[in-house]
Amino acid sequence: MARSAPDGYTILITTNTTQAANVALFKNLQYDPARDFAPIIRLITTSMMLMVRSDFPAQNLREFVAHARARPAG
């Protein structure tokens, strides 16, 4: 998509994953979301959910963040 000819007929419908998160997830991303694409409209807005196992020690976001801070990765 990023390398398509700018003919006015090619359109990409995407999510924030490919346009934002992939920059951090992939070392050699083949495109630059800010440079190679131009937003034209927001089609939908969705909710995000954080889910854990029922026996996880945190019962809400505040407890989850505290739990994660107490156990840094690495």
C-alpha cells in the first residue's frame, strides 16, 4: 500500500496497530506511517479492554499498574 502509485483509486482501511504499534514492534518496518500515509477520515471508534485470568492478583487497572511496577521486566 505504501508503495502504490498515488492514483486516487487506492485506499487503505487500517487500525492503530499497523499505524502506531508496529513502529515499536518491528525493527525494520518497511514503511513510515507518518510519512507514507495521510489520514482522510475516522470510520469507527472502538473500546479497548484489558483482560486477565480470574485468579490474577489485580482486580482493576490501578492494581494492575501497581502489580506491573512491582515486577519490572528484565
